[in-house]
Amino acid sequence: MLDLHGGNVYRYERMGKDNILDYSSNINPFGIPQMFIDSAKENFDVLTKYPDPDYLDLRNKIAEYNGVKPENVIVGNGATEILFLYIRALKPKKVLLLAPCFAEYKRALDSVQAEIEYFPLEEEEDFRLNTNRFIETMERNHYDLILLCNPNNPTGTLIDLETLERIKHCVEEKQVHLLMDEAFIEFVEKWTTKTGMLLQSKNIFVMRALTKFFAIPGLRLGYGLSYNLDVLQKLQTAKEPWSVNGFANLAGLTMLEDKEYIHKTEVWIQEEKEFMYQELCNISNMRAYKTETNFILLKLFTLHARDVQERMLEKGILIRDASNFKFLDHRFVRLAIKNRDSNIKVLRSLAEIIEERGEI
Amino acid sequence: MLDLHGGNVYRYERMGKDNILDYSSNINPFGIPQMFIDSAKENFDVLTKYPDPDYLDLRNKIAEYNGVKPENVIVGNGATEILFLYIRALKPKKVLLLAPCFAEYKRALDSVQAEIEYFPLEEEEDFRLNTNRFIETMERNHYDLILLCNPNNPTGTLIDLETLERIKHCVEEKQVHLLMDEAFIEFVEKWTTKTGMLLQSKNIFVMRALTKFFAIPGLRLGYGLSYNLDVLQKLQTAKEPWSVNGFANLAGLTMLEDKEYIHKTEVWIQEEKEFMYQELCNISNMRAYKTETNFILLKLFTLHARDVQERMLEKGILIRDASNFKFLDHRFVRLAIKNRDSNIKVLRSLAEIIEERGEI
């Protein structure tokens, strides 16, 4: 598990590094909504009961937030549980996967011995999806499942709704399942007009998490959305009981109501992603890829990702060495986007390392 | 999911019943250890990080509590995750299962299409294991896995260490896996001298939870113990990352240190299970089975379990209709054991219902 993901500050703390600024996982810098903290402090007794096995209140709240019905919602112990449940319930034999992508997709697919075909997001195309080639590939072959992350991790690229419409028509015509991981969609400008759920297709299953936007990776709350009640029922049948803990349940009920937190986050990310991108463009010996969300992929021209990660760690900052993503290599690192003060610290440290070493 | 388990007070609350006294799930009445509540209130920031994917500190603490090494420990989102992981990792084809037993065993085994053979705990033998017949059955047939719960839910019966020794020799000789669910063992008098881990066998895997003893069914923390590192590695490989949430992690670190809470619970249960049993023996038209743990099985002579459950609910008490346990029927209900005041209330209500109706 150690090298698959960002966010493992524990390993470095065990090496004696304290107070690491974590730019390797992409978490909202505003921290946990105070509304939840207040509610949790008053409600420790929810932990002395088993959670509602049907999670009715939580599913109602999530349905309302997404403009769907509770029967379109399934909740999980983080989006990870939803991912593994979905893959185990559908047992796809052949899968088309956009890459580079999140490493857990492959682990989940491997658990059912699915054959994976990768559709590469090309460096020369700035990792944006080549729609025509993608549709062509889908039409020419038979897959049981298409899996894409939107916006995509680690590239930060977004597939727009018109393209998704085309993909939808194709999966419906060929009767293929489409799993869309929207873990980062709420960081996208006007995200509610861009989600796959707008396509209202029975072939589509959308995966979400409160992890990133509401800064609760340690609390574990994810969910799945679909208009396909048969698929949802399959997942429900395979699901372990009580997998969402009582505080995660409470978090869902309170956080999705916190309009102020949601609004300030939306304002912050639009401003800050622009700032980060512009500033990164001014650093020599690397390039930044335009992002639609709260992290940004960088290509290093002169240094190895591992070396840059190590030297950033010396300055107390953990960044994501992105070289183990499929189709990426030692030239790539990924940065989170956080608040202005931290971002400036990271930008300065990065410039020092990359520009100085690049000029030797 | 609705009818498989106790503890679903939500269903009755939705029917307008508030403040239900829950005797259907078997949770320590002392509630969550204060030591954890204090620590959690000070440490909400653990939720803003991903949990340590290796859970090193937690596994160290659990190892210390059980007198084993951290490499003998795997942690899960409740014992339920450990159960499903174990079954999916081992994929047993043929399984011998003591019954009546916890309903999730069958769900987990069904998920890998295992063939289940039930070994009945007989009513005429007060649901105690007939050791000779059990050993004979194991010797005569080939199983991939033997699954038993000790002490057993819902019968409250315990298999002693000598019998376990005999079972151990048999599973070792026949190279069979033995899964022991010890979810309730800490309520057993001098439990540390009675756990399956004392047998130090590579064929044995022990499953535990903090759920019941530390009153945190809503927080979700379970673990597996084994001397078989290959089996543990198989589970680790199949495991979803970060499945134990940050507060469950913190709970494990603090609660297992709370000697005072542990001691007062041990004193309470020994006294209270004796009291409950004696008092129940004084109620006519039913019998109570001797229990070694914190719940007690009752057989009704004149009324249906469903009717007694309904009439108890009218008095604000939820008990477990045990008729859907394998080999039990409409004559059986299960009661938790809680603090003296509540127990007296439950005993009185039960006597009113059973004795009155029985005499019509």
C-alpha cells in the first residue's frame, strides 16, 4: 500500500519529520466544517448504537443535495467501498480505463480478474481526452465497463458535458456500463451543470466522496448515484452492513447543509487554482498543466520526481511523486492547491529547488 | 438487511417510538469510555488526514493487549470487514458452521458460493456443543473451513479450552482452517485464559471487535489475529485502503488502555449475568439458558416470539425475536444484559407479559 497513494505523512513522521505540510493529498484547506464538529461533540452517543442499516436520513440528504431520489443513492465507507462493491457486483470481464488514473481502479478490477485495456490520455494532447479516438475505440471493441474519472486524477482535466453526451449515446447503444468517479467534481466551477448524473442514463453509475471537498479523509464517507435501480440493488445485496460509521453519517447530515462552507470553498478554489497555475508557469525547467480542480500536474524538465520530492521534504513539504501513475514517469509530480500562504511557501520552495538545480 | 440483526431501533423510531430501551443488541451499558471522548474532542484534526494505511500504532496496541506481535494483527471496519475479507481471501468450498449462529456468516459464505453444512447445537443439550459428535463429523468429512463463534451468539454457550485443544488437533491433522469469532469473549470470566489464540495454531484465525465490550457499534473497529502470516498477507492484499476511520483508530489507541473501564465492566457482567439468569428462572411459562456472556437466550412455552417482542415494544423495550436464527423458531427470544435498573424493568415487563398471557 505504501507507494500507491499520496497522503501518507505517517511514513515520514516515523522517519522523524514532524508538521509536514501535505501537498500530496488533495484536501480542502478550510478543514472540517465547524458545524459538524459542534454537532459531533454533542452527539457521541450515536456511536453507542449500530448505524441505521438502511441509512435513510443520510440517503435522503445526499439525494436532496444532488437533485435525485433516495433510491438512487447508496452510501459507503469512503468512495473506495463503493468502487470495490460496484466492481465485485458487476464482475466486468473487459474494461476500458482512462489513464493515467487513480491506482485503486486497477486493484478493484484485479480483485475480479478483469482484463484491463488502457485508453491513454496523451502528453502531446496535454492529457485531454481525444474524444473522436475514444468514441472510435468504444465502437470498435466490446467492453463490459468503461471507467473514467472526471475531473481526472492526476491530470486535473475535465471532460465536458457535450463529450459525455456522446459517450452516453455510445454506451447506451452498445449496452455497456459507464462508471464515473466524480471525487473531485465539486471543485470544478459550476459543477452542478457538469456531472454525469445530468445524463439520466441507466448505463451510468456516478461515484462521489465527501472526503476531499469537506476535508474528512479520516472519517470515510462516499456514495454512489445511479438511475439504474437493478445495479444499486446488486450492490446493496453484496454490501456489508453498517459500513458507514455513525460520525460519517452525522457528517453527511450536517455538512451538506453548510452553505457558507460550500460557498467559501467554491470562491477560494476558483481564485487559487488560477493563482497557482500562473505562478507555476513562471518557474523555469518545468511546466504546469491547466487544471479544472484542486490539484495540478507538473512535468519536470531537468530533475527526477523522486529527487524533487526528497528535497521538498527537507523543506517540510510532502508532494506527490507521480511517476507510478500508468503512462507517467519520473518527470511528473502532482501538487495539491491549498490556501494562499501555504501555496506561496510551496511555490518558493519548488522554484528554489527546480531553478537552482536546473542551472547547474 | 432489516430483519437479520438486533439493534435496529431506527425502524421503530420511524414508527413513532422514541427512547427505546434496546435489549436487542448486546452493548456494554457503561457507554463509550470517557477517555476516548476526551481524546476525540481534542483531536478532530485526525479526520482531516487519511488514516495511516498500515495502522502501525493501532496494530501495536492491539498486539500488546492480546500478547501477540503486530504482524499477527489485521484491523477492519468492524469485525464484519474482517469476516468478509477472510472468506473472500480463502474462498472455502465447503464449510462446517455451528448453528444457531450470527446471520452474517452465511451472507459472507454465500458471497463466494461456499457450500455450508450446519452442525446443530441441540436444544436437548441446552445448545452446548456435543464435542464427540463434532470431532467425529470433522474427521469423517472434508471441509475447507470450520467456523465457530465463542461464546456463541445467540446461545451464550462457551466451548472450553480443552475442547478447543481437541478441535485444534483435528484441524491441524486434516489441514483445515478454523475461524473463531470471539466478538463477545471479553465478557467471559477470566477470558484471557480462554481465547483460541492460546492454541498458537497456524490453522486458527480469531476475529474480534471493540464494538460490544467498549460500546462503540457506531464507530466500527474490529480486528483479526492469527499466527498464520500467509493468511494475514492474503487478507492484506485484498483489503481496501483506509477502511478503519481516524476516530476508530484513536478509539483503539485509547480504550485498550482504559484499565478502570475494563475492570468495572468485568465486575458488572459477572454479577449481572448471574442476577438476570436467576431472576429469569423465576418467571413461569419460559426458560432461560445459562449464559457465559452478556446476553441470554429464552425459550417461550406459551407465546410467540413476535408477539412478545411487540408487547415489549409497547412498554418501550426492544428485544431480539430470535426465530430467524438457523434451528431456532418462534419460541425463542434473546435479551441483552445491561445495568441493574434497566434489567429490573425488563424482567418486570417480561414477567407481566409472559405470566399473564400464559395463564389465560
